[in-house]
Amino acid sequence: MNIELNVAALEASIRAWLEEDIGMGDVTTMSTIAADSLGIGIIHVKDTGLVAGVPVAEAVFRVVDSSLRFVPKVSDGQAVEYGAVLAEVYGSTRSILLGERLALNLMQRMSGIATRTRQFVERLDGLPTRLVDTRKTTPGHRMLEKYAVRIGGGHNHRFGLYDAVMIKDNHIKGAGGITQAIQAARGSIPHTMKIEVEVESLEQLEEALAARPDIIMLDNMTPDQMRTAVHRMKSTAPHIMVEASGSVSLDNIRTIAETGVDVISVGRLTYSVQALDISLDLNEQKAPGTSL
């Protein structure tokens, strides 16, 4: 599984996010901190969980001031306990404070997503079922949030509306039925693109099977319904991947996986996550002109 992050592609967004925060200037810092003041920012966690976003925080401080020195103390994917130091930032005190909030906001949310994802992955221990995210991400932050899911051990579903056909209830209504929707899609897309269709009943499953999509999503079905659907699919169309979705929680994900589905998609990995509590403290402020 590729868990790399294209940090360079984020720089334009980072500049826009900094502009949103800084605007005409940080009046508090500019009025209270001497321009030649040097300091050390200690980034530490006041929580327990999985870290994600260390390279992103480094990129924030680099965009703020390329002379800052960012020293990571942990790596993305590392489990940490309360009080652990995640990174240190050396250089202009003003610059450290300018980048502080954006760097922390991004790390906190990304670490929260990675931590939540790992909790779900652990419930699937020993089972072949794959955990995937959804498009329920914060606008403008999808790359970061899906990266955090990968750090937590999960996988990514489609990134946007452009990279796969996913026929849901409204598409079915608009097209006039499952068969019509699948046939129309197959006649319009490249042969390399997959077609997924959502079904809400065993009756819809039969229609979907006849239309031969690549993936069938069982939406909000009971475990008994899912077991019946999986048995039907594996016995008649084993090449079609089975996905389960809808109302998935830590309490029921293993039961869902044990029905035999191949993939479980969970929106709450990203849309209702609890951020990790991460802070930055100025640990030391040197006299003007003093080397750090």
C-alpha cells in the first residue's frame, strides 16, 4: 500500500491557509516579540494515539520562513503517549508563532483520523476484509485526510467523482433503474474504469447481478441479509467484489466483516473524527543575535 504524500503539491494550499490566518499580519506577535528574537518551539502531544502529518507541519514552517530548522522526533504512523515530543522548530520566534496554529491544526486532525482508522483496522485483525474511506472529507483537505487513513492502516476508496463509476440510489432513480444505469455507464466510460452499484435489498441485488457491474455495494443491510447476498454472489459471480457500507461502527464492523464481504467503507473515519490534542510551547527564547 502506497502511503507517500506529495508535500510539494500542498504548498499552494499551505500559502492560502496561511493567508487566511495571517491576513495583514500577526498583530500580537509583531507588537510583542522583537524582530531579532530567536526561539525553540517544542511540539508535543497531550493525548494518546497515532501520529500523522509530521511532514505537513514541516512544510508549513518552511513556507512561513525557509530559515527555520524543523527537527522531527517521531515519524508518521508512530504510536505516542501523553507528553511525547513530536518535533522541535528552531529559528525566528516570530516565524515559529506565525506557523504554529496551521501546523498544529493539520497535525491534530490528521493524527485523529489515523488514530480512528487504526482502531477500526484492529477490529478486523485476522480477517481478509479491507477497510476503506469515503468522499466524506473536509473540502480542500482530501489529500491529507486520505493520507491519514493510509497511515492508520486503512485504504482509500475513489478520490473523487472522476476516477470510478459509483451508481447510487439517486443515479438509479434518474436513469430509470439499475440495469439502465449500468448499461449507460458501460457505454460511456473507458474500458479500464470500474463500475460500482449500490443495492439496498436482495431484490435489487438480483437486478445488479444480471447487469454485471465490477463491484456491488450492500448499503445498510442487516448481517443476515449480507450473508445471504455474499453467498449468492460468491456462488454465481465470484469475480464481482462485495462492499458493505452504512452505519458501520467499532461495535459492529467485525460482525459485518464476518459475513464475507471483501471491503467495508466507513465515512466516519474522516467526517466525525476526534482530533488529537497537540501543542507547541516556546521552550527557550535566546537573547537577540544569539545562535541557536
